[in-house]
Amino acid sequence: MERIFNFSAGPAVLPWEVLVEAQEELLDWHDCGMSVMEMSHRGKEFMGIRDAAENDLRKLLNVPDNYKVLFLQGGATLQFAQIPMNLLAGRSADYVVTGSWSEKAFQEAQRVGKARLACSTRDGNYSRFPRREELQLDPDAAYLHVCTNETIHGVEVHDYAALPDDVPLVVDMSSHILSRPVDVSKFGLIYAGAQKNIGPAGVTIVIVRDDLLGYAPGNIPSLLDYSVQAEHDSMLNTPPTFAIYMAGLVFKWLLAKGGLAAMEKHNTAKAAVLYRAIDESGGFYRNPVALENRSRMNVPFTLAKPELDESFLQESKNAGLLQLKGHKSVGGMRASIYNAMPIEGVQALADFMALFAKRNG
Ligand SMILES: *Cc1c(COP(=O)(O)O)cnc(C)c1O
């Protein structure tokens, strides 16, 4: 087979070595005579897989002991509702809206309880993260919600230390978790759907500080109550076993690669290649995001001549560079270059872009 370079925003590219390992183990996991998909989630084999996944994730992110790691379902989208259900306790929460995903989180929170807009960058077409002095913060808020990598608009927060943490910080890290080291103790709750930078779709990771648990009202479904999930090691019902297994293989792959500091180096180098291709195109390609908020994971760009969009997509596809079409809400192109995208893929894209610009400039 010929392996292409996949720039999809999610579900997205997985490490080749992980796919091969999963293939080798697919029919018979570690000589137990069955596939991971066929195991009881309460058997010792799967319990071992689950515990290893949690321990490896804790190691990668250096998760302090006073945080619970939950493996849930429903995607990051269910978290948009589950977070206010668990943390509001009759109060109000603040939301910073910097793109489509934090906008959705804000809308969904309003269905559940009281949510306040602390700042929106909509007027500037979501092209930057606001400065601290632009945020109108409620000192009594139950939490402050931010999305630190807007997958569609390509806006990333690089300086976590600058985020206010007077009230618990709740962060949607779906599309850049594990792309670099993070000081988990800065946050009240971190969440991420798996299908961007962790593994296949189906599992959602929530890392939550102990003292935030136990405030959910008694009338929410027990499956949605973090403290009930934590008490049961996220096994209140059948968890997405195969997705957890795959995420666990990715965690092991990351550890073997040198962990998140090594990933940060790799990702910084890749992003530099792609932004250089855009910036040195003499205006043929353009990225609208403020320099300090350019995402290392999701790089949206437009062509100065949108009438060339279709041929760009067709020719890049012929060159083995797939899923470059931008999100329908912003148009143009988007290259997602998660951990598993090798630098060779980014270089091939940059080379193609230069060639395409030369032919059509
Ligand atoms: C993809 C994404 C979501 C939604 O994830 P689902 O798993 O589809 O619910 C939420 N937030 C961000 C930042 C995302 O990239």
C-alpha cells in the first residue's frame, strides 16, 4: 500500500508504529487468545490496559496526585454541558470566546445554567487570543472557560502562565493536548476528545482537580457525575475499550519518543516549515492569525486567488497530500499537523505549495 500524508483536523493521522502494533495484536492480544475488542472490561487483561493508559498519561503530563483522570464518552461536545452540570453549583461561569469551539461551549453552558461572556474576539474574525486586560472577569465565577487551541481558526495560547487563574481554569485542549509540556497544576479541569492528538474517536479525557468534585446536583444522570465516575475508575458502565487501548499505545509511543518536551521540539520545527511556506509566498498564501497566537497544530491558510482553491485541492491530492480543505465556516485550506504527522509530510506540503504558487503566480 501507499501511505499518504493526512492533514485531517480529526479524526486524524495516528502514528504508523501504533497502527502496526495494533494490527499485530488485533486477533490475539499478548497470547490471551482474543482481541482487545472481545475482552470483558472487568477482566484482568483489560483492567491492566486501562491502568497502564492512565499511568502513562499521568507520566506524560506529570499529573499531580490531587487530580483525577477520567476516560469518558460523548466527545468534547458533551463536556460543554457536563462541565457546567458538575461545576456551576448554582453559580455563574465566565467564558472567553475565541473561535467556533469556545462559542459552542458557551452556547451549551447557557442551556445548563448561567454563563457570562468575559470576552469575544468575534469582531476580529477570531484571529487572536485576547489580552488579559480585555477580559471582564467575575471574581465570584464558578470557573473560567477557555479553549487554548481553536482547531478551526488556528488560534493557540502559547503562554499559559499569562492566563488568569483567580478562579478555577477550565480548558478545552482537544486539539493540542500532548503537543508540549503543560503545568497541570495551573488548571482546575482539562478536557480533550481523543480523535485529534490522542487516538481514535470514542474516548474523551478529563483531568480534574479533586476539590472541584462533589458539587453536582443530585438530579443529573449518574453517568454524567464526575465524582461517581471517579469513584468507579470511569467504569460505571462499559467504557470504549478499544479506543482506550489505542490511546494507551499512543501514550507509550510518546514516552518512547522522549515525551512532551521532545514533541514540542518536533512540533515547533514542523510549524516553522509551514508558516515559512506561507509567509515567503509573496502574498500567494495567507494566514490571518496574530503571530503570537499561530497554532502549531492547525494551520489555516487562504489563497489570494480563491478561484484556484479547487485545483490546489486536486493537485495536492494527486501529490499524496490529503484532507487539506478548510472548514466550511472559514473556507480556504487547513493543514493539521498533529504529533503523528512526520516532518517529511510538512516538508512535502511546503514544497508542493511553492511549486503550485510558481505555476499559478
Ligand atoms: C473537535 C473539537 C471539539 C469537539 O469534539 P467532539 O469529540 O467531536 O465532540 C471540541 N473542541 C475542540 C477544540 C475541538 O477541536
